[in-house]
Amino acid sequence: MNVTRGATLIPLGHQTESGGGRLWVRLAVTDGALVRMQVEDDPRHEFTSTRMVPAKYADVVEALTDWSTRIASRFDWTTHPGFPEIGTAFQRSVWSELCRVPWGESLGYSGLAQKVGRPGAARAVGQAVGANPWAPLIPCHRVLAAHHGLGGYAQGTRIKAKLLAIEEIAFR
């Protein structure tokens, strides 16, 4: 069985160069499916070709290049026909709820657990947040630790802090 893989790196849209430089999103494609997005601030290869991304993901690429406008619309990216068929029902419910968090707002892990109907499952929510395959379109960076602490982030807290700064979300 031949597996085709590729990656495309595009700039995350509507950023200013101040505040530590631009952010990029690496799109990982396997056999025609966009399986993962990863936010980076110092990519090894700065290229913007989207030739590796299948046409069915044109709206995803557009959303990333016009990120602040498109993500503010609160579209549930888990319903996108090309969203990876991964994750448990619980993880998918967490990812779906993240899409409902408005631009410029945050919530805590326990608050997110309550929203998905699992109060007391903050740790499980944290694991689901960390497994998000389409960050930053599914805005897991908006989840903060107790007392508005930065908490963790799959791509590192430096990236999370930059994403929060773009949205003017305060954290400690």
C-alpha cells in the first residue's frame, strides 16, 4: 500500500510583525486527507505553496489565511467534510465546544468540562484539548488553567501566548 504524505506551511493571517514575529501553520496531508495542523513560530522551511493541499480544503486554507475574521465566525470545524475521522465521541464533543468559544474570550478546563456535560472531568478535557488535530481553527489555545494561568499547549506555551496575544486574551 502506497501512502502519500506531504506538508504545506502557510502564514497564519492577520498578524502584525510586532509581538515576536509571525506564526505559521503546517498542514500535514496523508493520502489526500488533512490530518493535522501545527502552529509554529520559527519554521525551518518558510514556503507558502498549497499544492500539497487537496482542493476540498480550499476553505480551510482560506480560513487560516484570513484567520481572525474566519475564526470569529465560530464555525464548528468538526463538521467539515474533510475533518479527520479520529477521536472518541468525548474528544469530538470537546473540540466542537471549543469552536463555540468566541474570539477574544477564554475559559478554563473545568468550565469546558461543564459545557460538555462532564463536570469534574477537567483532566480528561485537558487531554482531549491536547489531542486537537486542527489547531488553531479549533481554538484550543483559548482554554486556560486555573486563575487564568497559561497552562499547556501541544505546540508549546510560547505559541499559545502568541495566539492569545493576537486575540488580546489576558493570562498570567
